[in-house]
Amino acid sequence: MTVVENDRIVMAESSDEWTLDAMFEALEEMHVPEGFKTEIVGGTIVMTPQRANHWDIILGIIEQLRTKYPRKRVLSDVRIDYPGRLNGFATDVTLIAEGAGPDDKGRFHHKDVVFVAEVISRGTGLNDYGPKKDAYAAAGVPVYLIVDPYTGKWVVHTQPKDGEYTDEARSVFGRPVDLTGTPVGLVLATDDFARD
């Protein structure tokens, strides 16, 4: 891994030397442009610019969750470490289990995650459909929603078992995401989700 530190490039002898904490500390010392989401997927630092439509869809999901859940249970762009090699995700939307709270380092634990939603960004969609989906399933996250403004479609993965999701439903924007049979227990409208 290469990290810019005090305006000079520092190379690690091997990526195995790095921990998530060390990687995030190095990121804090770097200048990350405003409006970029930063996370680590499989040991790779990913920085994604957040577009207005991307944020509008995230906010739409958050507002619908807030009709049922208190503000402190709904998170956005908050680091949570997941199973696998160096996975520190800043999920677009996360719903935490009732009674769960941050640990002594101020972090939530993946075992307390009930629902995650990722809104696809150009260039990072493969992470959302691949390694992140695998990590969420390995963590036992009951519901994983992917919203893709480029295709105008959504897919929801449920019932994780043995590190894989065993059920999925998919449709297009304008059709509701029925999560009533899941721990989320509500229907998410997608009528206002716009395509890019």
C-alpha cells in the first residue's frame, strides 16, 4: 500500500503490515477533498465523490426509515469494520439494532447491523455487488439493499446463511421494496428515486 504522509510517499513492505486503524489514521492525515466518501474494501482505499442524486436517494431511504426508527439507530457514512481482510465500510445507510451502541472507541459493531443500503456510484459498483455483499453476508446482516441510479433498478438481499445471501428480490424504480417480512419491517417507496 502507498500512503502520502507529510507530502512524501511512504510504501509499506507488504499490505499485511497495515491494520484498518493504521490505514484510517493515515487517511486522516491526508487531504481528502470535501464531498468524497472514503472507505477501505479488502485493503484498498476507495474515495468516491458524492453527487446530488446519490445523496438525494440516501436521504430518501433515511427519511423513510426515520418514520419507524429513532435517529440514533440510523447512520450514514459511519465506519463499521466487517469480516474479511481489511474491510472498513462507510455504508450509505445503516440501521443498527435496538439497544446497540458504540464501543469504547466510539465504533459500532457489525453484529449490531440490521440493514444496510448502498447507492451505486460509477466506478465502485463492483464493490457493492461483490466484496461488500460478501462481507455483509459473512457478518450476518439480515437485509442488504443496492440501489442503482444508472440502471434505475434495486436489488435486496436477505436471509444470510453460511456467508451468502440465500434470497433476493429485484425490480425497477417506482416499485416498492417490501421489507415487511424482514427485521426492518416496512416498505420503502422508490417513486422519488431518480436515474443518473
